[in-house]
Amino acid sequence: MPLINVGIDASGLAAGKQATGLQRYLGALVAHLAARAEQDGLRLFLYFVRPVPPTACAPGRPLSRARPGSFIRWRIAPFERGWQRIGMGLAMQRDRLDVFHFPGPRMAVYCPKPSVVTFHDLAALSVEADQTHKERRYLPDALDAGRRATALIAVSQSARAEVAQYLGRTDVTVIPEGVDLAQFAPAPPAAVDALRARYGLERYILCVGTLQTRKNHLGLIAAFERIQARIPHSLVLAGGDGSGAEAIRAHLSTHPNPRVRLLGYVEESILPALYTGADVLALPSLWEGFGLPLVEAMASETPVLSSNTSSLAEIAGNAALLVNPRDIDDIARGLLTILTESALRERLINAGRERARTLSWDRAAEQTAAVYRATAHRRPQQGGSKRDESA
């Protein structure tokens, strides 16, 4: 198998910020591509806009599994200003790349090599009324990347349908995200007890995800408030601040509720214990491109409640109780049902375990490598972006 040179925009792994779904996708994919690089005939060039801090290479972090070596190279931008506009493209030529992968829908303005772009969703168009200005501001970049990319990957059939609807492109390869079963599995009782003690938790309903408007945290809180007198649980929201955080805090300020807990950002290393300790994982988002917490909870043998919209119904299959995320009563009924009906809980746990086993990061890496090989040496889009970008 001839060796091909593949560039990946890996800056998100060295940004020093709390990992969002996009960074977790990037990290898992890079780690598994690195593990397969020799057998798949890939030489990976990881591009970073800033120097990589030592903390990004600590044990357990994705870059600890993708260190420079025979099949892996790191490239640090010699300058930050203008890197996205022209510097990255010049580096692609210098490294004699065959293909370049942008893991999120934002391309370099000058991209002289065949490009692969991953689309996670186009929620800014699909649920426009529920998106903030901050979330919508990325839309022009996404539309530009979708038009210029040589090849597109979508993480779900739902995301693929959005790309077809809004960009008119049907040449999209669907490669679902995965779950690391070595990491996400029922945590030992001691780990769960330690987590409960750390956060002062007893029985709880869990929601994992950045506090964004489209994650529908306010709808989940309203549903919990309707049933909390009938259950002993707290509602635990684990996620860093996003565009919906202010509205959530404003609601809790005017409607104080000691049984609604905001944990803030939670390190990935303690997520298995957090999932395992929960009686249910609730993810009633208005829109998701994939919904990684859903399959992580399933792998941890926690029953799941989710939405009957976007990718969530597709990814869950028959392994979650699905509700209408815009119907507070439906969410409340679903929560109460999943908490009180033992036969349903057992069925969901068993189905979730089996569903998680079908979603593998190694398989995602293998399929992504196949897209690289099919895209390499194709003619890239001529010229740069129509958008006037300066960085």
C-alpha cells in the first residue's frame, strides 16, 4: 500500500480550553488514526497554530497517543496572524501533502491540496430560532467550507441530510462517531462513591453537554420541576458555559431550586463514574449532529432518555426512550417512566450496551483513512475562499 501524506488541523487539541464535542471528536480520531497509521499507509502531519503545551501531552490526553515518530509529524505555525488565510496552505505545499482534513467546517482560505471537511450539523439553519448570534456567527465559515471541500464527511445521516438540503451536495460519506469501550464502561463502586462524595450527590438525573440553547437545558429543568415532588432525585447538569448559560442561571436565580445542580465543566476522566452513578442520562436536545454523551452513557450501562429529532433518534435506535423535546410534559412523563419502571430500565440498559458496541472509534478511523485515500490526488477547489478572512 503506497504511503500518503495526510495533514490534519489539530489546533483544537492544544488550545488549552475545555474540550467540547468537536475537540473530543478530533482527539479520539487522531489517537486512533495514529494507532492505525502504519497499517493504513498514512503519514500524519498534525498542524497546530500555537506551540503544544506539556499538559496537552499528559497521559490520557489524545496527543499522548500521537507523539511525533516515523508515521507522525507535528507542525507548529511559525506565525499566527495570517496562518488560516495563507500560511497553512503554504505549509501544505512544503510538506508535500496528498490531502488535508479539517475536523470542523472551517477551511484555510488558501488550500492548494485536496481537502476533507467533517460536518457535525448545520443547526444554525435547522433550528435557527433557537440559536444565539454567537452560534450563528460560524455559519458563513461552514457554508464556505461545504462548498469548497473536495470531500465531505458527516457524523450521522441527519448531518448528511442537512448538507444535502442546504449545500446541495450529496457526495457525503457518513462516518459515525464512536465510543471507547476501554474507557466507558460501568465504573467500580469505589469510583462512583468517590464522585458522589466529591460533589455531594445521592440519586440523580444527569445531563452532559455545554450549556447551549439548543441543548434544551431549560426544557429539561422545567420537566424536572414538574415531577420532583414525586422522586428523590436531583438534576445534575455537567458542562461548561456556552450560549445558554446566562439564561439557565437567570432562571435558577428567579426560581431557586437546591435540587438542580450545575457542576460546570467535568474532566473526561471522571465521566464514566458520573454516568454510572446516574439513574438516567437525559439528553432532550432540540438538535444534535451526533450526541456523544448518549452512547457514552449506554456503554456505562445507564438508561437514556433523548429526543425524537435530528441525529438522536438515529443514533439511539431502540436503546433510548425518545420524547418530543419541545413538549415539557412529554419530557416529564418520560423521566418518570424511566425512573419507575424497572422492566423498561433493564431493557434500555441491555439495548444500550449492545448499541454502544456497534460504534467504534477504531472503525471510524479506518473509514476516515479510506476517505483520505480516495480523496488524495484529486484536484482541489481552485482559488481561495470568497470570504475576506485575515486570520
